Amino acid sequence: MKIGIMGAMREEIEPILELVTEIDTEIDYANNKYYKAKYNDYELIIAYSKIGKVNSALTAATMIEKFNIDLLLFSGVAGAINENLKIGDLIIATKLCQHDLDITAFGHPYGYVPESKVFVETDEKLNNIAKKVAKKLNIKLLDGIIATGDQFIADNEKKEWIRKTFNADALEMEGASVGFVCDALNVPFFILRAISDSADMDAGFDFDKFLEGSAKNSAKFLIEMLEELE
């Protein structure tokens, strides 16, 4: 089985590269780097896409079309818009949407374009494996709807609009675009996010330090998922 592992930022894949047993090749393609590696009997394709929907869609499509992956695992950080989510919590997406996609002027709902859909669903089997891993590691793992857009949303009024419009729990900038690519090309996918900011966050919060720690934790989580895959 060939498995794609993605993050948006370099910091999000570096701990994964440290945990795999063997890195065979580093390939430059489409203004990005892809690492071929091995873990147990799996062949891995590892890459960070760079931030945003276009970059993440390109990377996901490249993994599928050029490297022929069988499934895709994505991990990164997200902001909470569900008040029950706190900094450091892990959430997996049950489904994702694009909160900044708007052709409502033509009578369509937010997040929808003709011949498409508002939400894309993640793979139930992979989600169940994640829940099994969380139980094994004694980690609190939540699930919910994640909204994606090419904007860092700092305005509380906008966050509340996204929460109400899509019944969303968290915000980020890559998940839905990865999901729609995988869905269109019939590749099972999984999205894991660590909450990096919330409504009650400390003003002295150090994002860089958090990113380093959460990336290590997420890498260990994904490796455990590889152990549980059949």
C-alpha cells in the first residue's frame, strides 16, 4: 500500500520524516518537494503543500496522479470556533466545507457550486482507526465539521457567521481542498487538526512553540495509525 502524508507547513512534516525508518528519495516536482519513504511494509509519500487551498489541492492531486497513493493522511493546526474546543485539543474532520466560496448571488447556498456539493466527507474507516489510536494512547480526540478558506479569520463576528452557516467546529486553510480532490479521484482521506487558537486563548501564547510540540504529537499519532492499518 502506498500512503500519502501531508501537512501545510514544513514544521508539520519534519517530525514525521524523523520517525520513518528509511527515506529513499527526495523529488522536486511542481515547485515542491516530495519524500519517498518506508514504514513497515508501507511506501510513503510525504510533503508539505504550503499554506492555502490552491497549494494543498495541487499537492494532493500530485500525490494521487503522479505518485499513485492509495490513501491520504493530513495533519496540521486549526482555530476553534466551537467554544468547547480548547488549545491543544485534537479534532478529526467528519466533513469539510469551503467557507469562502460564495456564489449566493445566483441563488446557491454558501460553499456550493453547480455539479458539486457544500460538504465533502472523510473516510469513516480511517476515522475509526484514529479513534482506536486515541483510546490506545489515552488522548482526547473530538470530531466535527471543519471549514476551510483562503483567509486567516481573526474577526469574531466572521467566525460566528461561519459557525452558524456551516455548523462548523474549527477553521483552517487546506482541508476542504484536499478533501474535494480526494473525493473526486476516489482516494480515502483523513484530516487531523490540533487546535492552536480559541476564544479564551492566553495573550502570551507562543504559536511557534505550540507548532513544534503539536507537530511531534501529530506525527506520533499518524505513525500509530499506520500500525493499525490492515
